[in-house]
Amino acid sequence: MKTPDPERKETDTRWENRVGEKEIRKLRARRRKERSIWFGLGTFGVIGWSVVTPALIGLFVGIWFDRTLPSRFSWTLMLFLGGLALGCYNAWRWLFFESGLIEREEEQDDENGDEG
């Protein structure tokens, strides 16, 4: 007869907890009908446009500066990279905000005992 291994039991318990948490998240997602595939595609669209728009504005303003104010460095390149950096920051900020909303919703569900 084998003696029980306490480390194995602890590993099994952690694994069971992770599986349980994922199942609860999956059930919550299924109940939320307003977040469909179109919501996910829209999210990608918002993130994409929040990066592309400032980059294109920087590009076109840079081209205009290069034509009207010639200099030894490229306004187009600098303003394009600046717009790209600004767009990436906007996307990061938006994702950070949305992840905070999701976490607060999950905390409220846990406080209300909404486990599935």
C-alpha cells in the first residue's frame, strides 16, 4: 500500500481550482449575449483605428512640412513615428481601461455569489 504524497495532492488541488475558475469564466461569457463575435471584431477595429489614425495624420502632416519647410531631417518620418507611438499609447490605455471594467464585473459577480 502506497502512502499519499502531500505534494501531489496540493498540485491536484491547484489544478482543480484553475479548471473550476476557467469553467466559471466560460459560463459567464455564455450568459453575456451582448458580447458576441461582432463585439470581438469591433474591439480589434477600435484598437486598429486608434493606432492607424494618429500614424496617418502624422504621415500626412509630415509630408506637408517636408514640402513647405525643407530641412536636413525628415518631418515625414519623425511625425509618422510620433503618431504611431501616440496611437500605440492610445490602444494600450483603452485596453487597460477595458480590462479594469472586466475585472470589476467579475468582482461584482463574485460578491453577488453569481458562480454559474
